[in-house]
Amino acid sequence: MPTEEIAPPVTAFMLIKTQPEWLAMTPRERLDAFTGQVLPAIEARTSGVRSRFYDTEFYSTRVTDVWVWEADDHDAYQRLIDALRETPFWDRYFEIVDLLVGTENGYARTYGFDPVATVTTAPAHAR
């Protein structure tokens, strides 16, 4: 029986820097802006995306935060970026310094090797 190959999830490391408009808000105002303006846009326009958020401002002045996104496929990732661009998150609250996008262990799949890593995780679709 042939097995269907499942595309690996897309992982994006969004390197961002806070903008003065974001920093001028109180912590409560920031939470309200995020949950009232950014999250609803993401939820309305996307599915199959998950995120984690890392503070880095105490180690870096160029990048204050890293938002790690995992999308089920490239289509889901594109819808996510389109949704974020329609919110104040994009270029008002944060500067998008860089986007680093890839798939975990892509080289291993390409060449038929086992991953060479100190920690391996099951793909999101297998969890």
C-alpha cells in the first residue's frame, strides 16, 4: 500500500523590534491591543498555525522579541502574514526586522538521512 507523503510544517522565526507606539502603552493596553486587534485578525483569516513568543530585549538591542510560528503548510503561513499585515502589529507596534522561514530537518528528507540533532521531535501533525 503506497504511503502518502505529508509535507513538513513550515517554521518561521519572526524577529521583531518594539516601536515607540507599543512602548507608550501600559501593559494592560498592550494586552488589550493584542487580544482585541491582532488575535481576531489571525483567527479570522488563518487555520493550522501555532505560535510561541520569546522576549530577547535583555540580550539584544536590534531584536526585542522572537515570535516563532509553525504553520501546517505554506498556504497557512501566507494567510498568517497577510492577516498580520492588516493589523497595527505590522510596522506600527513592531518593526519586522527579519523573517527566517524553513522546515525542520529539510536536508535529511532531501537526502534520505536520519536527522542529525541533539533533540528530535515528532512533526506537529504526528503529535
